[in-house]
Amino acid sequence: MSSIAMTVFLDSSPGELVDLPHAGSGLEHPLVFDSAAREIRQLAADGRVEVVEQRVKTVGNDTLIEELRFRRLS
């Protein structure tokens, strides 16, 4: 079974700018969104995407990713 982050990645085209979705998706909950955003960041570490923009928020001792835009490279 594919994760939401992988589905968003696979649905994009190389070179396309993509905002990881929030409202009306399975990523509406902040912790779920953060997890998916971290998956996309791992794809960036693997050279498959470029993270163009991200916004983070500190909650207690944790840092949550609130927004993420990426460009698919491959």
C-alpha cells in the first residue's frame, strides 16, 4: 500500500511545483501532515524531489512542518 506522500509524488510530473495538500485530504491533521512532509523530505535526501518551500511550527519540544512545496526531479 502506498502512502499519501508517495501518491502525491507519483501523481506529479517532473518539474512540476506541488503543494502538499491539507484541507479535504487525509493530511488534514497536523501530525499526519508532518509525517507526510517528512516522507517528502526523505525523497529530497534521495535526490528525487527538491523542497522549494516549507514552514515549520514549534509545539512544545517538537517541530511540526505546516506547509511544504516541492518540485519533482525524477
